[in-house]
Amino acid sequence: MRDLKNYHVAAPSPVTLEGRFVTLEPYTPELHLADLWEALGSTGINELIRYFPNEEYASAQEFGAWLDNARVASNFVTLVARDKATGKIVGMASYMRPDPKNGVVEVGSVAHGAAMKRSPMSTELHYLMARHVFEDLGYRRYEWKCHNDNEPSKVTARRYGFTFEGVFRQHMISKGANRDTAWFSMIDSEWPAVGKAFEAWLSPDNFDDKGQQKRRLEDIRTEILQGGSR
């Protein structure tokens, strides 16, 4: 059993994370808000974030006010994704509800614009954020939570290597309706295999001439785990 008497980590802070496909930058309103609003579909953003417990937004200013409040009131650290091929902002995700005393933090407020969906950028974004949590900050637990009706989010969490832990029934009221919340987690002892799988999937060798994957992330991770158990 690990001795945690002297365990100490800091809360996540704004950071730039560099990948092969995408660069993550700390959200700065004057630099990013207009481009982020456009990347997420402008008023169409309300469909993209329909499972968020937020009200609908009629303008970039309203959306920006929510991001600012999340930073100040809830200690969100929002990172925006910049496509390295085009230089354009394509999406966002946030470190949420940091609990440095226990080494726990959540990734949430994930919104991938049309240019980012079904591309290596979305996978690399989550690899970079998880790697920073475990390798740079030394956290013990990384959480993913979503509306229990949000099946695509649950599929994505499992694909990335998060483990389903259960459903918090009647967890909150969202947009005037009940929300049951599905909880997933990844812990530090799992990260070496999960991270190695991410790296193998993101390798240039895993993509054909048309940019299509040769091997699925889940299959790579399973092979790594099976190999380690021999």
C-alpha cells in the first residue's frame, strides 16, 4: 500500500500542451472567444452542448460570460484546441472540480467543433490532458462524467480508457429536467498502459495514406494489457 502521508499536488493551472495534430492553449477571451464560438457552430452550439447543465446561448458574449464565471466561481481551467495544420480553433475542454488534497480532477465541458470530430485531434486532445494530469501534476484519479442519456460520451470515455463506475441517480436538475449522471474514472496505476496505447494509436505508422486508422485504440490497449499479464 502506497504511503500517502506526504502526498501533495497543486491544482491545475493554465498550460499549453503541444501535440502532433493539435495544440492546447489556455482560454483567453480576447484571443479565443470569437473563434471558439464560430468553431462550435455559433448559435448551433446549443445543440452541441445540449447535455451540458447550461442554459442556451444567443451570442458569443453570453457563452463567454459562462466560461468566465466557470473559471472564477468553479476553478475551471479551460483549454482551447488549435488545429496545427490550419491554425484554426476547433474545440475546447476543461479541467474541472480540482481536489488537490486527494489528487482528483475531472475533465469536462468537452465540445468538439465539426472540424475536430472523428479526427486524430480529438483523441490527441484527451491524451495530452490526461498525460499532463498524471505525469506532470502527479494526480491519482482523473474523472469523466456525463448525462446518462449521452450515449456518445459514454462510448468515448470507454474508448479512451476510462472505467465505468456507476450512475448517480437524480444527481442534478439540468435545463428544468432530471439528470442522472454516469461516472467514469482513470487512475494513476492504469495510466502507463493507457498512455502507451494512446501513443501507439497516434503514431504516424497507425494511419494509412488517406489518414484512416489501421488499428483501433481499444484493440491496442487490450494487447498492451494482455502482454503485461503474461
